[in-house]
Amino acid sequence: MHQSDPSDSGGTINLRRNIPIFLVDAIGWNLGQSFLSPQTILPLFIALLSKSNFLIGLIVAVQSVGQLFPQLFAANFAEHLPRKRGYVVIVGVFLERAPYLILALALVWLRAPAFLLGLFFASWAIANFGTGINTPPFWALYAKGMPAERRGRVSGIGTSVGTLLAVGGAFLATVILDRFGGLRAFTWIFAIGFVILLVSVIPLGFVDEPPEATPETRRRVGPYLRDILAILRSNRPFARYVALQSTIQLAAAAIPFITSYAILRLGATEGSVGVFTAILMAATAAGSLLLGWIADAKGYRMVLVIGSALAIVLFGMLVASPSLKLVYAAFFLSGLVTSAVYLGNNMAMEYCKPERAATYAAILFTAGAPIRTLGPILLGLLADGMGMPIVFAIVAVTGLLALYFALYRVTDPRLSRVGESPA
């Protein structure tokens, strides 16, 4: 490994510093998710307070509203920061992570279901709003601090190691759930998740980040939105990629319903949820490592083809033969789909120059917001009214549409050398 490498934004960057920092962030984020997983742990928390599938769907809906809708405005702000690292750390500590500490402390004294549900969704909304306004600056920081040809491997290795460690974290969560049981266990679970995520975000403040020239005045919202529409009209390959990622989001958003279905209909225990999480994390680790290599060697389009095909298999088998044993296989496939969707986000940065990475990332995530917000709510209502199999069937059909986009409508910008014009 070289001491420094050319930055995509010009100058050189210290990769001996940056690679470990970004690895710590990826590892800590994924390890923390073994205690705060919206696919498994949080649905169990809600199921202990309510039997409503609507509230299970609301977990992902609130996550999506908080994470995705603020990004366009955050991207406009981020483009005027010559360095992003300080902003990323401050928002990461006080908005993204602090709400989990509040939940942990509240559970020491409180047990009223209605109050805890309200506090949870308020804390969850704040944490995800923090993620939403932090995501464009983070991707811009990553684009500046990591050359394009190394991003897939660093993301893949970091996610893989983090999720392997998360398997141990998931088993620790299982022990906590079995030993303490019920809501008392979540005092420890939220506290441990908070500490891990806190430790992982602090090093981002030390990224070797070259300063960049920024516009003298910040654009107003109207001209900025018109610029975004112009990007989608002029960069048609990027627009088709956005359509693909928006479509496959429904598969990722539907994963919490597998936990709900297993608990409420198939007889899964609280301890089983820890095992589900371990399987999910192990599969995400394996998928991130393999798919990260595929992304660097073959491009991100191939990763999204694989992810779409696996989503079809995942939800198709839950429709064809639902059983508790099959749920374990379903969570393994869910981990692979999750890693494909996550790694596929990196492809957005290859359609533009590094100084536009924040805006392109914001366009990508905001475009998927309606599906990730309304999709889980509608699926939850549909599950309560017509049963979970119809929900799984709809998601499987959506996977077919995503596969069509990946195979026939999307081109890989790195391989085809298609991207935003320098103008």
C-alpha cells in the first residue's frame, strides 16, 4: 500500500491513514447494527409492545423519511463545505447516536407501552434524520478520501469484517434477551449499540481530506432543484440507475416483515431473533466481501443483477413454502440482498466528478424515499388485512422488475466510461 495516492479531486491523500479510518467506520457501523437492526431487533422490540404489523412497517417508513428526504437539502449545504469531516462527526454523535442512549436510559425506569412506543419512534426519527443530513457529506468525504478503484474493496472488507463481528454481537444479544427477557433486555441492547456506534464515528474527524474549491454563494432551493432535474434529464444512464435502485429498495424494506411473520405466525421465540440477526449479519459479511470484489472487477451493475435475482428467490420461497425452518434460509438470503443494495450505492459516485458526489448521492437516496416510506406502511396494512403471503408475492414481482432494469436498462459508468460531462 502506498503512503499516498492521487485523489479523484486532485492532489494526494494519505491512504495509510484513510483506509483504516474508513474500515473502522464500516466495521463499527455494521457491528452496531447487530444490536439495533431494523430487520430483526427493532421489530422484536415493537412486538413486545404491540401486535400491529402496521407499526412494524412504520419502523422502515420512519427510517426512510428521516434518512432520505433531507438529503437534497443537506447535499446543497455540503457542497459549500471545503472539508466535510467535522460536520460528519458532529452530526454523527449528537443526532445519529445520542437517541439510542436516551432510549437505554428511559428503559431503566419506564414500562408503559404507549409512552415507550412514542419515545421509540421519536428517538428513531431523530437518529434517522441525523443519518439523512449526514449521508451526502459522508459520501462526499468518502469520494475525496478514497480512490474509485479502491472503494469497492474497502467497503466490502469493512462491511464483511463488521458483520462477522456482528455475528458475535447477535449471539450476545441473544444471551441478553434470554437472560433478562422482555423490555429490560433492551436497556443493555440500546446502550451497547450506542457505545459501538460512538467509537466508530470519532475517527472520521481525522480523515486526510484535501480541501476543495466551493461556490462563493449557496444556491437557493429552486435553482438547486432545477439543477437536479437537469442532471436526470441530461445524464440518462444515471437516471436509469436511480430507477433500478429505487425499485430494489422495496425488497430491502420488506425484510422486517420476515421477523414479524416468524414471531406472530410461525412461533419464533425472542431468542430466535438473535439467531436470525446472526445469520443476517454472517450472510451480509460473506456477501459484502464477495460482492465487493465483484464490484471492483466487474462493476456494480453485476452486483445489482445478483441482488435482484436473490430477492426474487428470497420472497418467492416464502410464498411457496412458509415455515420456521425456511425463515433461517430467508435471513441468509436477506443478508446477501442487503449487501448488494448497500454496495450498489457506490455506483452513484461513478456517474459524476467528486465535487458533485454529495448531490448525486442525495438524488439516489431521495428518489428511493417514496418506496421506502410508503411501501412498508402499505405492506403492513396489507399484511394485517390479507396476510403476509400476499406481501411477499408483491415484493417478489418487484424483484423481477429490478432484474429487468439491471439486465437491460442500466450500463456501468466505469466500464462504459459514461458519466457527467465536465461542464
